[in-house]
Amino acid sequence: MSKLEKIISKILSTNSDNNIKFSELVNLLLNLGFEMRISGSHHIFRKEGIFAKVN
């Protein structure tokens, strides 16, 4: 199982977001093709074809 697959499995199987490191989530989104924009302390992720923003 790859590192990204482990992160996805962790996200899908956990009941608490506290168990997921922010750096792991950022790495996953970037590998899935999202573009990251930082505005102050907010990290905003966008991807063509997905209309909702992830922040």
C-alpha cells in the first residue's frame, strides 16, 4: 500500500480529524492535482472541474 493510499484509508476509517496531520492532507490534495493558494493563515485548494473550494 502506497503512502497516499494509507492517508486515504486513514481519512476514511477514522472518526476524528485530529488523527490526520495537516501536512499529510496537503500532500494528498497536491498529489490529487489540487492547486494550493495561501491567503494569510488560510490554505485554499482548487481543482479544475470541482466547484467547491477546500480550505
